[in-house]
Amino acid sequence: MIISLPLAGIFAIANCTTDKEALMSYLISSLQMLQHRGKAYWKMIIDNLVSSGIGPFPAERSILKIVENNSNLQFRLGLGYLSKRTPRFKSMNKITVILDGFFVDIEKLHLHPLVGDAASADSLFKIYNIFKRLLIDKENPEKACEFLDRHLRGNLTMMSNEKIFSYRDSTGFKPLVSGTDRNNSISIIASENSLRIPFPNMNFHDVKPGQLIKMDSEAGQEKLLSLPTTRTMIDPFEFIRESHVTATIDGKGIYEVRKKIGKVQADFLSSHSDIDIEAAYAEPDYPRPMTLGFSAEFRHHIPKFDLGEAIINDRYDDSDRMIDFSENISKNKMITSGKSLKYILRHKINQKRIGLIQGTIQTGITAKETIYYLRKAGVKSISIIVSYVPTVDGRQVGLYTHNRELIAHKYIGQVPSLEVLNTRISKELGADKVFYNSPSVLSKGIGISEYNLWFPEWVRFLEYDK
């Protein structure tokens, strides 16, 4: 059994100084920087204070008011959490745990010999309780991590007994970094190293798969153990959208990887498909690096290929490139009347064969909306180029929606190749052509073997016939 959790942004800090403001400054700045990883729910833990809320992380003034009302805080330890969904588990609002990933094989956790009073609790609390008993009560970090590694795909961070413990599963499914300042007085754990932008004095390193890190306000940061790793299985969506464009994963710059994804896809489609376009434009904003790489490569085949930007604009989404909008807001757009939500630079695309670069297609609502306005602007034809593989499982994209709502989900087991899926999806969307990326082409663009990227099984073996 798989319990899907919303992919998220996590942050942990240990403050070895007497400067109480230091912890709050790092925590607030970090969660503001990581807001692209989730704006539906936030959680903050400072010492023994647990505070959470629905919606985006509050403004600095609101957060400071929360802590000002708690005079007993020492500002030694802090955790921060940002999610794309409100919690599935009631215990999330109470326990001092944050995580980024999903659980597997949890149907018999209630029979575990150490589950104790948590037997009737939700799965998150069961895993937290067993992990804590093995790690703290039994003082057996190896068994604690072995247990967690059986059930977690991603990262889990826990505060207990004035210490922070952070574990990255042995597949390396989600990125995790550790950082310390020059004096080793501030130690942090975070979802990504884009935090080096606001904190240039911090020295960041990737936490290795299977590694357990301990932090406290006395000793700072310490690596407790590393489980052996047999096969990494990295989430490819980190390279498509999840990670900040300034981040790096395993030494790979996200911006450059995204450009290469576009370049490799353009090279493949120009040789192995019937694609016929004379310009390509990104929509929404985040596929722009892919579009630049795609267009630059396509110019080798069509010298006059248009490299323009800002052709398709959304007056809501694109006003803030850090905002992560939910499916419900997209649905609300479709029923809004009286005003155009998108505007198109008509003179650039009238009577042209347009390539629309989309990072993913989930429900298809955004694509249908854009196609409507492009048709209205007088384009000759619309081909949708999808940077990602077909999305049939919510875990692929951070769980914005239920699997049954994903436009490609109903074709699982129904189509033998990407060519057939492309044809069926293009008819549903009202596009002339659709071109999904394949696992092999995407992995080449990322620069990591297919063997070491995580795809749902049906997607993993769905390729182009040519």
C-alpha cells in the first residue's frame, strides 16, 4: 500500500549562538525562498512551539507576533514546512515532524512490536512513533534508519529531546542539503541549495542517500550514519519544476539542465517525428529555460525559427513567478467570464505554426485555456511539446490532484506507444499535435540514467516506436 504525501519544502536549523534573532532571520528568509515548493499549508516549530496554518507562509510581521507571545522560547532549534496540500494526517499539526516524499508498505504497521499506543493512529504518527522509539529510546540509529528506509521515499526530519534528526532515504528520491556557516555556529538542513543565494556565508553539501544527520545547539551538526545504497531513484520532477531554478542537484545546475532538456527534446523530435512548427513559446513561465534550449536547437534545422518570449501572458500566474497555483484556481479561471485571463501578442503569432512548450500536462485545463486564446489570435496550427513524461500518478508532480483527474491516467494499459497517446491527448485538448517527452529522452536531457530516475512502471516503459 502507498500513502501519497504532498511533495514539500523543508527546513531545519540549530542555533549555537546566543543571538535569538539569528534563528528567526534564517527561518523566515528560508521559507520565503522555498515557497515555490508549496503554498497550501505551512508549519513552523521553534523549540517547543508548534504553529501551522492553511495557505501561503505568512508575512514576517505575522510570524514575529506568534513568537513574541511565547516568552519561554530560547530560539535554539527550528523546523519549517511548506506543502502543496493541506495535511492528509491529523497528527501533522501536532507532532514535531516534517517530511518531503511518500510512504510505502504501511498496511501492517499496526502490528509492529514497537508501535505501542500508536496502533490506532494515522500512518504518519505510527512511523514517527516507531522511528523515535528505535532512535531515542533504544539508542539504535541503524535499526531506526533501516525501519524508516522500508517505508519512506523522500526525506523526514524530526525534533526530539532538544535535537534535530534528518534522514534522506537510500534511493535519494528527493534532494536534501546540509549547511553550516564559517564559524559552525548555525547549522541547517533544507530541501535544496538555492538558499545559498540569501546566505552566501553558508557552506552547503548534498546529504547523501541513506544518511542520518543530527543537529543541536551545543554540538552543531553531526553525521550519525550512512546506510549502504544499491540504487538511487531520483525524482525527475525536481529538474522540471520542483527545485528552484538557482539550485543544483548532484552538481547539476537546474537552469542549465532545463535548457538541455529542451535541447535534447528538440533534437529528437526534429529527427523522429512529424513536428511542423516555426516558433515555440513557453506557457506558463517555468518552462522558459526548456523553451530557450528547444528553440536554439531547432534553429539548426530552421534558421529563421523564432526565439521570442513573453508572447503568451497570464495576468495572474505570471505576475509572480514564485507562486504555485492549485488546480482549483485553474478551474476557477475556466468559469470566469467577462474578462480575458490570458493575452496574446497577436502580431507575433498570427497565421503561424506554433509550438507551445508546457512543463507538464496534468488535467489539461491550462492547455485547453491557452489553446482557446491562441486560436482566437489566429494561429495556423498548435503543437504542444511537453517537457515531462505523461503524468498518470499524482506523485509525479507533487500531488496537485487525484490520479483520476489526470488526463493521461485513463490510458494506462490502453496505448502501446507515445505516438498513440499523443494522438488521443491532442484530440482531447483540441491541439493539432501533442508530443510528450519519453523517459529515455528526458533522462538524456537531465544527464542521469533512466535506471536512476523514478517513473511509475507504465510510464517507465512507454516510448516512441521510432
